[in-house]
Amino acid sequence: MDTSSIIVIAAAAALLFFLLHTYNRLVRLRNKVRNAWSDIDVTLERRHDLVPSLVETVRGYMAHERETLENVTRARAEAVSSGGSNVATRAAAELALTGAIGNVFAKVENYPALRAAENMQLLQEQLTSTENRIAFARQCYNDFVREYNTALATFPRNLIAGALGFAPASLFEAEESSRANVQVKV
């Protein structure tokens, strides 16, 4: 075997190794994104399960706040029904539910007996804990999406990723409208 044949074989082996390594890395990153999304989904389901308890707990105390309770019920229904949707649609529905729950908690402040009720305190604690888990899971998901999308976009992986059908993932982002009117009262 002459030197040129060895060089061609070595180059072909190196190229094959690079292709296999790139493919496997993209698959691992895509699986991390899917797993992180699954973690978000599980935590969102937990929140969806807590919302009916919240509505029932506050219903008796907040009889004249019917619109607030209807809004949170409607937002929960939309969030549950968006389960199979794309990330942007799901994020919008979940952010609406977050706002509706926050509105209920703001209204609860006007009802000292409700605020002091053991059931309400437990629900607030569980929902706060769940919101923290959701925030952590979103951050983790977005970190994996960023890593995956960066791997897809960098040269020469972008050529391989496109040829093998890898598509960029969407970040779980807040809508512009929910970020615009943030006010802190001291």
C-alpha cells in the first residue's frame, strides 16, 4: 500500500469519526432538550392539579370576586388544553395562568380570615414551591436549548445537522406584554 492510499484511508476514517461524533452529540443534546421539556411538563401538571383546590378554597370567602375565580379557571383550562402545542403556545398559556394565580393571591390579601386559613396557607406554600420548580425547570430547559441550538448553528455541524434533519428548538420565553408592565411597589 502506498502513502497516498494510507492518507486517503486516514482522511476517510477521520471524516467518518467526525460525522459519527457530531451525530451522536446532536442526538444527546436533543435528548437533553426533550428531557428538560418533560421536567417542565411534569411541574406544570402539578400546578394544574393545585389550581382547582385553590379555587375551591377561596370561593367561599371571595364570593363577590367571581370574575377573578373564573379567570383563573379559564386560564387553567387553556393551559391544560395547550399541553400538546408548540413551546410558544404553551408558554403563553402558562404565563396567563401564572398571572391569574398571582391575581388571586393579590385579592386574598383583602381577606384576613382567608389569608390565615390553614388550607390557604398550605396551598400558597405548595403553589409557591411549584412556581419555583417551574422557574428552575424553564432555566434548565432554556440552557439545554441554547447549547443544542448553538451546536446546530456552528460550522461545520450546521451542514451535518441540516442534512440529518435536526431542527432548532424553541426557548420557553415570556411574552413581551408580560415583561413590559412589571412594577414593584415598596
